[in-house]
Amino acid sequence: MLHAIAEEASRKVRLFKPNELSNILWAFAVLRHRPCDATMHDFAALASRQRGRLGAQNVANVLWAFASLRFHPGDEVMSELADVAAGMARDAHLLTPQGLANIMWGFASLPFVPTHTVLEDIAEESCRQIKRFNGQDLANTAWAWAALGAPRPVRLLRALEEEARVKVGRLTPQGLSTLASSFAKLARSIELVHEEQEQGKNSGDGGNGDGGGEDDDGYAYAGDGGEWGRHPPSRRPHARPYVVSLDTLEALAEEAARTLGAFSAQALSTMTWSFAALRFHPGGEFLGRVVEEMCAISRDFNPQNLANVVGALAVFDHTPGERELIAFAKEARRKLRLFNPKDLSTVAWALAVFGVHMHMPDHATRQQQQQQQQQQHMHEQQQHREPTESSTFAVVTEFLIELWERVEDLRIGEDFDETGWRRLRDSLQVWAFESPGTTPPIGAELQQRLAEEGGGGALGGESGRDRTGREATNWVPSALHRSVSCVLESMGVVHVNGGDAGNVDIAVYAPTTSATQGGARGGSGGFGGVVRERNEVDTSLTAAAKQFAVEVDGPGHFTRNEPFRMLGSSALKTRLTRSRGWPRVAHVPFYEWDSLKADADRAEYLRDICMAKD
């Protein structure tokens, strides 16, 4: 019937009045029935001709319908409708809060970036009406500005934050997760999990009371990519970071904790991912409940949901219990063939952070376990019984083996990006070091590929690049790093900085004859580590601290909120540093260093951490 209605509408499209055009487009969008392209182009042409008579609500409905139906009417038509909407916002204040939210949602979903003037007018009117926005309007507006990639309207976003804190109790679980993921995209604080994957058709409810599409895989970017996407988020201009306040994140976390049992798999995954992307730790109790909910509704989780939850847990260095890991492994194992390269690299990295490989049996034990499982299954088949699923941790290690076999299958397709290759490489490196009696299930070809794509150097050896994959010669020390190095230099400690030190921030050495007579080479930029006279060396320190690494941990290594917790990526890097031949790794957290003002206090601090035993 809908097809017949669309055909008849196409024949009579020139007879439609502005309100009728708006209503039929809205109806098709609500029913999720997209007429053929020819009919949609006829509707777009009519909207262009009637734009001066559409009215505020009709303009909002038309833009929302085009976006919901995934139909881009062309830049010319979009520019005309955008100018009309901006004029209504600027001159007549005719747009409602829902209309303002839906217009921005339509721009972001298509996507279409209006002129700076249009965006300013809509942002200004949204600021004026922000007290009238309901929870869904707030979520959709935040999502639209995050997805659009236009210059951030800081005043509007601050007002939106304030209003969200007031109305957080009125947000649905989907609204909470949409708002959180929007702030994560606006912040772009760390590279994590599926940072540039899209949410497809959905950002929340919109239009005249109905949804703007169903939940799809991914997060935050509606309409990016695919045959109708125009501007991938990573290439959009002017997307400067916006730092959401901790008060807002605490309010979101508190409400999410209160309603966590009502979250869908998609919303739960999005919420957890967002907190990790923002480096905001919602608390161990919250993460524990997330794990419990994931186990309870694991069959509702698609591969990306599973990958993002365990990836977020790994970011917080929060290792699930054995029971939860077994439940995750069983569900992920069933869906392994559906995992895309990002899912695979994320899960492999997360399991490395959790240290799953340390439970891996050696080759002989594994063969024996497999034979026992085969015999058990044969016996069950003879008895006409359903195969029983193992409840032992062997399920997790078997999943890890199958995960890497899947990586081996996909490697020829070259589908892993630079981050994916680096995560895979780091995962195998720490596995080889911490479980030397086991063999990672990959061939020589993949090992070579990982060495080439994951940062250079053979697996198990030093790399010519630092942890970000940049060449050592391009390394630039931070102010914090320079400060630590200068104090070490004043103490007469022989050290090498950053890029010259390989994969560590500062490499400390005991003085040698050549060092004390000829001077040790300083780090990049010509600072630190020069020792010319033996009596300048703090011998008590260097004798106890023979060749160890110092990691200078700035704010990016920790959660934003206190108490500062080291992120899983930094904890894994410490393990990787040990795997690359450094017997001891000392840490200088920024918050401890900054609390010390006098150089004498800082020198005493460095002496204590350098002489401390692991």
C-alpha cells in the first residue's frame, strides 16, 4: 500500500500544498518507507519552490524526513532550506526547541554543513530557548554539533551542559548514552576502540514525536560513510575539541547507575565507551555492574557492542572476574565470524591488558585438553545428548586462539588500520614476553606484517618508533619531561631522553668510564644526562639504579577525575617496556611532580622512586 501511495503522490506532487508536503514526508519517515529516488527528487524540487511558504514546523519536518529517509536533496536545496530556517530563528523566533534540534539533526545526518551565518543564527536561538529544551532535544542537539564537525558553539554547549545537569533525570537510557557519546565526540580526547565508526541512522528521537531511526552499530555519527555519506568525520574541518565539565559527567554517571538495568545492549555499550573516550572513570562499582549486565543480556550484544565494552574496561584497566570473562568469551566465540577488523584488534588488545595469555597452557597441554574435549563430545553424541559448554577458563584461552586465527584469515585483506596493527603487535609482544612457554598462533608472514605495520622492528625486539608510531627523530619532549630531565641532570644522573632512548621516556644508566670521562649523550633538544666529572654523580643513586626506565606520565596517562587512575594503555606500555629489556620501570605521575615546587624536593622524590624496589 505504501508503494502505491508513493506512486500516486509522485503523479500529483505539483498539487501538494506546503503543509501536505511536510506531512507526507514526515509520514514516510515515521513508517520507514523511502519512495523511489525520482519521487524523492520531485519532493525536494517542490520543497525548494515552496520554501518561502513552508513555515517553521514544516521546514523542520522536511529536513528531518530527508535525513531519516537517507536522502540528500543536493547542496543547493539544502542551502535554501537552511537559509529559511536561519531566517526564522533570527528574525521571527518561530522555531520550537524540537524544531531547532531536528534541523540540526537533519544537517548532521545527511550530512550537510551550512554556512557559518546559518549555524550562528541557529546556535543563538538555541541558547535563547535552552531552558525549554527537553531531554531528547538536548541529546539530539549535542549529537548534531558533535557529528557535524563545524566550529563548536562553546556558549551553547556550556548552556546545554547546565540544562542537562538539571534535567538528567528526565533522560531515557538512550538519551543518556546519546548525550554521553556526543560529549565524547566533541572532546575527541583519546584514540579509543571505534572512534570513527558511525551510528548509522540513529541519534535519538526526533520529528513530531517519533524516532529518528533505529539503533544501528556504532556511535555518534549518523549518516557518515556509505553510499550517501559526504564528509568522513576525521576529515571535517574546524572540529576543535570541546572539554565537557566533570560535573556534567558525574551527573550522567549517577543517573546511568540509577537506571542501568533499563539500558539496552546498544545503550550500555555506548555509555561505557563514552566514559572511556572521555577518560572519566565512573567508579569500580559502576563498571562491575556493566559487566554483570553484559553477561545477563550478552545475546543482545552485537560484535561491536562486545568489543566496545571490553575495550572500555581495558582502558580503565578494570579486569572482569573469571566468570564474566568466560561468559564474554562464549558469546564472542559464537559471533566471531561477524567481528570486523576493528572489533578484532580491540578485543585482542583488551585481552592483553587483562593478561589472559598468562593463563595459556603450553602446546602439549593444549593438545591434551583438545583431545579430552573431542572425546567428551563424541561420548555426548553417542548418548544423544546436547554438547555441554565448558565452564572453565579454558574457554577464554581457546577463544583467544580462535581470535588470532581469525586475524590470520583477515590479514591478506589489509583491513586493519595503523591503530589496529599497533594494538595487535603490542598484544603479541606482551604475550611472547609474559608467556614464553606458549606460541602465539600466527605464521611468519603475519609476524613480519605486524613488525612492518605496528611500529617497526621485530616482535620481541626494540622498535625504531615510540608508542605513537612516530619516528624517534621527530620526538618532542613535553614541558613535564624537560622538568624531570633537568632535575636528573642537576643530580648528575646519566640518562638519555625520549626518542634517543627507544621506547621509553627516560633511560637511566649507571656511570661508565666513557660516560664519566667523555660525557653521556643528552636527549633530543640538547638537554639532560650530561655527566663530565665523577664527583658530580650521585653514586648512591646510580649504583642502586643501574639501567632502568623512567616514564614521565602526563595527564593523558590517567583518568580525568580524581582519584587519578592510570589507564590500561599506560599499564600495558609498562609491561611492554619490560618485555623490551628494561628490568625496572619507574613512574613520575604529573600530579605528584606538580605538587613539589622546590628542586630539592623534586630531587629527593626522584631519588626515592629510582631506588625503590619493584
